[in-house]
Amino acid sequence: MKNTLTLLFICMTGISAFSQTELDDTNAESKLLVENDRLIVLDFYATWCGPCKRMDPIIKELESEYSDTVDFYKIDVDKNKIDDALGITAMPTYLFIKNSSNLEQIEGAMSKEEMEALIRKHMNNSDATTISSSNSTYYDTDDMHGLTNEFSDSVLEDIWDSSSNLNSLAWHAYEDHEDIKSLLKAIKIIERSTDLEANYYNTDTHAALLYKTGNYTTALKKAKEAIDYAKGEGLSYETTTTLIEKIIDEL
């Protein structure tokens, strides 16, 4: 896809820009097709997308930490056509661009550690394993989705010591599974994640899974714990507040 961006923007037209980091069909070419050796992280998102909202505070933190060497941009897929031209179908989707070339495309929410590993990988033009441990390598839940061994012991063994990867798998179960067997397995997975390192993200996932399995009282307790973590970590917890409202409606 290295030349796709250049070919695409030859024919692009659109409307005015929204802000410094928000791009649209009009200004995307001038911001993305640059030859300055700076890495660009391009975020395709939608305002209705829950995982996108979960990623917002992570991206903001990384932007403040890497602003000297990395440019962070985002594009609203409902207001622009770039996503259609590039075949973007999942939100969020992240493109890692340098010198007009698309180096990698990743779909879905992830932890700060996972996103940072990808950023450092492409900043240094090196293999991800040279700059990150197995605990921070991005775990692509979509690769296993629908397979009979999706939550098998052999799969879990590979990520059993990674709090963030366990959280990714558990959150995937919450979002994409309805059968009680998978959801109960996901609760065990997220319990392991929080045992390794409890934080806002996996505690919020735990609350969401408890809610989805009908354990409303315990879910409410966990959601409140998640908010406490968020406040301590300086993170946004809007989605957890929404979850609490849903839980209260069921009590």
C-alpha cells in the first residue's frame, strides 16, 4: 500500500478542516504526504464508536509524550471519503505513515503499551520484538475470532503473563460474543489480567462483562472501582459512566 496514498490524493476533493489534529478530505494530502522522516499516526474513528472513545485518552497521552517526533491525526469516517478509498471498514483503524508510505495498518482498541510499541517500532524502522516484550506486543483478537480454540488453554498460555493482552481478549469477548460460555471464560481471563496489574482498562472490562452476564450488583461495584482508577490515572471515564447508568436501569 506504499503508493496507494499518493495515488489516492491525486483525485481527492472535500470540505474544510476541523482543527489542528483533525483532518478531512481537503487537507489530508498536505498533512500526510510529507517527506520529513517523521512518523504519522492516523486514526480513523467515528463519534458513535465505543472502542474509539476508550482510545482517546491513550492517544492524548502518547501525543503529549511523542509530540517532538510523531504527528498524530484523526479522520471522522462519517464526514469524509478517505476511509472508503482506502477500504477502511473497522473503527478504530490506525495507519502508521512515514515519508508518504503506509507502513502498517492496525484495527481495534489496545492498551497504551501496545500502541506505544507500534509507535516505537515504526519510529525506529525495526522489528517490534526488538523494542517491546511479549507483554506489550499487540494481540490481534480478530485473528482467532470464530475459531473453536479462541479461548483455549493453548491460546491463553501464550498471553497468560500479559495483563494488557488478556484484557484485549476479554474485551473482545464482551464486544463480539453472546454465548454465556465464552463470557464466563472471559471473566476468568480478566480476573487474571487484574491479578497481574489492576488498572482502569481491565477493571472497566471486568465491570462490562459482569453486566453482560447479569451480575449487576458486582458489576456496579467494579465500575465504581474503574472510575477510581481513572481518576487516579487522570483518564476519561465517560464510557464507564454510561455503563453504570445501564447497570442501574437493571437493578
